[in-house]
Amino acid sequence: MSDNSTPYPHRLNEEGSYDSICRACFATVARGKAESELSAYEEAHICDPTHMLSDTARRC
């Protein structure tokens, strides 16, 4: 996940599926057998600010 050019980097899992991860809220947006399956979910993703806030609060 070193490519900073996309807001949704993809992680290849051991069994061959891909995860799409949101850089803003770190949520797993989607999982699919092919990377091409992820784009529709990425376009529809809206970060949950309550989830983001709770993660920040835990670090303090």
C-alpha cells in the first residue's frame, strides 16, 4: 500500500481476494475476487465521522 496516488489502495489477501482501504478513515470499503469489482464501492463510500472520531479518541 505504498501508492499515495489513490484514495483507495488495494491489498492482496493470501487467498487471492483484494481489499479496498479508505485512506481517510482506514475502513475496508470492499473485498472482491478481482480489483475491477471494487471501484463501484469506492465511488459510493462515505467516511463515517463517528468511526473516525472514536479511532482518534482511542489514540489519546
